[in-house]
Amino acid sequence: MKHFIADTQLSKSELEQLIKLAIDIKQNTSNYNQVLKGKSIVTLFEKPSLRTHVSLDIGIAKLGGHSLYIGQQNGQLGKRERVKDVAKNLACWADAIVARVFDHQVLQEMAEHASIPVVNALCDKYHPCQALADFQCLTETFGSVENLNLAYVGDGNNVSNSLMLMGSILGANVTIVTPPGHGPSQEFIEQADKLATQSGAKFKVCHDINDIGEQQAIYTDTWVSMGDDTKVEDILNIFMPFQVNESLMAKTGASAVMHCQPAHLEQEITTSLFDSNQSLAFVQAENRMWAQNAVLVTLLQD
Ligand code: NVA
């Protein structure tokens, strides 16, 4: 593993190893408190962040490493200087780059030109650090993710792409339920189909909430992602039937609800469900740190 920029770069056993390592770092943190000693990691953000920024900073410190946050002070990536040159400069001093960008292409370009590992901290297409933390959380909750019925309900976006791709590699039965016209792209559907066939999992996309079927966990995310200028008022009517609430939990038999946050309460999820003991949202948030640490330790091991 050289970079971590798309879910499909990893095999089932590599992902399982990362999840196992994330759980071990979580349970036995003191055994790992020097593993990033002498390593400097640049965390670069083109978009706002609470969980990713803080979990990276504190997570890297817990392993004895040093993180340096770079926001928008240098303007949009690729405007003031070429992405290629930013990557080559950062590689002169740092040991890894973790970047949240608008365009996945920017990460590809960085990975191509930086001589150090590049990690995707969210882009337009994927959110692999989130998916890894989520499958860690599901492993801890259900014992295994193989044959686990997991539905994502809402807007087809970076989070659902990573969930369906990583889930299909790991053998989870992922169902994506979105309003018509808001589903994953055909390219990602075909990839997930193929990966599910290889792992023996079931993968389904549907656009009628009544087709959701029996589920063990339901996942949702914002109806309008960062960088999308759609006004939520303009889409409320088509998305409201896809709200994740107690009645959907009862209908599907799901015992757990997941959200990567920030949550838009009373839109994609009800306040009462988000605050309930069925909600794994804060375990997911905590696991961001352990999962990212597992990725960094794996990428930076000597
Ligand atoms: N889909 C959301 C995820 C935020 C963590 C977004 O891209 O804004």
C-alpha cells in the first residue's frame, strides 16, 4: 500500500488488516505511542472540517508524530502554483500528505508527483477514511461485516460511494436507496457489482424507499454535500420520503443507525433517532482517529 486515495486500491485482506490494526491501536494505544516518532504529516484542507482535522491532529500526536495543518491561506490548490509543485515541495519536508480536496484528480496528481504517501481526507468521489472508520465500527458492533445488511439512504455522494465500494470488497450486503436521479454514477455501480460478486456479497441500488428490505444498520448523510450549491429548500420534497427515522428503523428491523456528521437534524435524520442509543455516530467519529492512525502507521512503517 503506497497511498490511500480510493477504496478500490485495497484488497479485502488489506482492508481487514487495517481494521484489525485500528481496533488494536484503540485498545492498546500505549503500545503505539512512539510509532510515528520523527514523522511529520501535512494535513491540507480545501473544505471545512471538524472531525477530520481534529482526529488527525490528536491521533498523530498520540502516536508520537507531528502534524501541520494547512488551510486556504495559499489560495485554491493548483491556482497559485501547480498541484504537482505543491506535492513536490511538501515531499521535501514531510513524510506524508493527508488532503481534503474538491476534485479527486488533485489527489491523483499529488500521488503521482509526491515521493511520499498521499491520503484522501474526502474528495468529490470518495471518503475512504470515513468508510474505514465505519467498517471498524460495524465490526465492533456486529462482530463481522461479512453478510451484514447495511443500507445507505439519502443522497448518492462521496460517502455512499466509499461505503458501497469498501463494503462490497469486505463482503457486506450494501443497499443504496436514493431518490431517482440522485444515485451513484453508473461507473461506481458497475465497480461495486463486480467487487460484490468477487466477495460473494449482495449489492443493490433502488429508488423506492419501500424496496429497502431487511437491514441491520442504516446509514445516512447530508442531502447537500460541500461544494454543491443546491438549496436544500429546493430538494426537500423529493428527499423527505428518504428521511431516516424511527419508523424506517422499525420497518427494516435495523438495530443501528449511522451518520458521518455533520447531521442536518429533521432533514436526513430525526433528532430523536440521532440522539438515541441506536446511533453509532459518535463511535464512528471516535474511530476516525483510530482508522486514520492505522492507515498512517501502515503507510509510514519502515
Ligand atoms: N458528503 C459530505 C460528507 C461530509 C463529511 C460532504 O461531502 O460534504
